[in-house]
Amino acid sequence: MWRALRGEFYLLTHRRAVRWAILLVALVPLLQIFTSLLILRAEAAADGKPFADLAGWNFWPRLAHGSRAGMYFVELLVIGLVAGGLPREISLGVVRDPLTRGIARSSLILARLLSSLFLALLLYGVVVVVAWGMSALLFDPGAIMDDGFIMLEEAEISGPVTQALLHAIPSLLALAGLATLLGVLFRRGVLAAGCGIGLILLVGAVHEALGSAAPWLFLDTLAGLGPDSFLEQAAGFAEGYSNFYAESFDTVVAAGWVAPLPALALTIVGAWWAFRRRPV
């Protein structure tokens, strides 16, 4: 198992695609936050207001919006790199080599699962760190102001935004597990990645029909692509919009903490079982 892990993390740290993915998810929140700065400056100039009087001129909404923009790409990259990578490696015979060197199939697939989870967390961490740093550089924290009046105290917005950032982790890990399972099930990477994206789109398409059951499908609560993204609600709420983060959304948040955990366990067991029976 240790040899399998060393091999997986060597590949993870030496793949050009991973380095490009890190660069991309770092640039997205940076550009989103800088663009929002320009838009807010133009809005303030058009209205003849001081910057501080704009509800969006604040660290917390910019952190939430920048992080959510980055999470779109994190989730797509996790599907593309993980689900699309394994079938290609199997077709090229890359997986056959460690098996001939005495590494068990169970160790190999469990090591791949762990490296997939690590990759998801790594990309997530890059997004949050860049969004946090850029927001802190360009904006100040504090209460949400509008025309000189306090709309929301800082404590009212910092809590939901911080919780929403943490809320993104369980569903992202479950997505990495699902991507690994799809990579085992499909012989072509394009089909594996396409199926993952298709499942996310399907959940969005039937979201209204599912009703209160939707949050129990972990794809529904993904921070970037999920129809019931807590980060989206927290971002809108932090900017002072009253139609975001209603009390009823707390039930969605509660489901989003729990639902990804059994899904992650099932995808791990499914990937292990399917890989043991797949010809490589």
C-alpha cells in the first residue's frame, strides 16, 4: 500500500495537467475579484457615491463570490482529471506495470482514491487561499453598508460565508470518489468525464421535481455547480440581498453536511469492487 501511495503521489506532483489545473483555479478567483473591483468603482462613479457606501465593497462578499467562481472549475477539473485519467492510463498500460511489480489491485485503487481526494482538497485550498488573499488586499472587512447605513453587521455575514466554505468540502470529496468510480467503470476517459458532468446537469434539470429530496443527492449541494449551493446563498446574503439564505435553507445545509458521507463510502467500495474485476 505504501509503494502504491508513493507512486500515486509521485504522478500527482509530476503531471503537467495538475500544474495547469492549479494555475487555472488560482487565476479564476483572482480575476473575478479584480473584475468586481472595477465594476464597483464604475458603479460608485456613476452614482456619485463613496466606495464604502456600496454593499458589495466588502471583504466577505468578495471572498464568497471569488471562491464560488473558482469552485466551478475545481469541480469540473476533478471530474476531468480523475474520471478521464484512469481509463487513459489503463489503455496505455500504465496501470499494468505496478501490478506486475507485486502491488495488489486493492492497494492500487485505494491509493488512487486517496490521491483523488487529495487533489480535490488541493485545488479547493488554492481557490480559498487566493480568494482570501485577493479580497483582503483589495477590500476591508466590516459591516455591509448602503448609503451610509448599516444593512448587516460583520458577525451576521462572516459566519455564513465561513460555514459555506467549509460546507463545500464534503460534497467535493464525494465528487472525487464518484469520479474515481466512473474512471474504473468506463473504458474511455471522455465517456467517464462526460457521464460525471451529465449527472451534475441531470440533478440540476430535475431539481424542482425532486423538491426537498434534492439536497440528499450530494451533487445538488456542490459549491460551484450545485443548484443548492450554500456558497451561492452566502455570497448573495453577504451582499445584502434579502432573497438569499432564507431560514428554510438551513434544512438544505444540514443535508449537505451529511449526504456526501454515505455517497463517498459507496463510491469507494464500488470503485474497489469494480477495479478488482476489470481487465487491465
